[in-house]
Amino acid sequence: MRVVIQRVKEASVTIDNVVKSRIGVGLLVLLGVEEADTQEDIDWLTKKIALLRVFNDENGVMNRSVLDVGGDIIVVSQFTLMASYKKGNRPSYIRAAKHEIAIPLYESFCQALSREIGNTVGTGEFGADMQVALVNDGPVTICMDTHNKE
């Protein structure tokens, strides 16, 4: 699994001109799933995200997690994170999991992250044409890959 995590002042996901999810302070998580991903990847990543200290403390130091600040999270499925761009100029998405694997893993990820933060995680809609809006705070953007944990 590969994620791009953005600390936000606000974020939303709109589908067909209808807002599906909206948050204030928190994290926007873009999630890419590949066929080799497992529940172990979900467990590692959701714990890491919930405890990631990217929010400022009283001294302006990034020392607080989304839990510490009472923030919310939106998770958006994004198969393009699995793009291979080494050959030619048109990205290949062959590493992205097919729907029958990706959808259950995406749903399991959202449920596990909800449990980790003790609050419902906002979502997009798998496979939909979504408009994602955000105000990146900082900006703070972190990339993680469960197949490269170092």
C-alpha cells in the first residue's frame, strides 16, 4: 500500500456535485492498493497514520497526532499512486490491484483507521470521478509505502 498524507485545515470530496465527505482540521489520505497488499499492511499503516506526529504543539513543534488534536480523516482511493513511469511517458497502472482485490482492502483500511482514531473516517467512492478539495496546512505532506518501511 502506498499513501500520500496531507495535513489539512479543511478537505472535502465531491461526487456528481454532491459533497460526500467534509472535514476541518485533520488528514487527507490518498490510498493506492496493489495486489500483494494484505491485512498486515493495513494494520501497520493505520497505526502509523493515527499516531503520526505532524500537528504543532504549543511551541510550534510538530509533536501531536491527529488523535491529540481531535482531528478528522478522509481516505480517498487513488490507483494512480501505483503508477510506473520508468518506460515512456504514459504511466502504467499494472501494479494497481484489480477491483475485486482493491475494494475489500480499501474498505478494510477505512474500517481499521476508524477504529484506530475512534471516529468515522470520511471516504470518497471507489472508482468514481471525484473532486478533492483541500487546504494543505504547512504545507505538510508525507508519503509512505508498506513495502518500503524504512
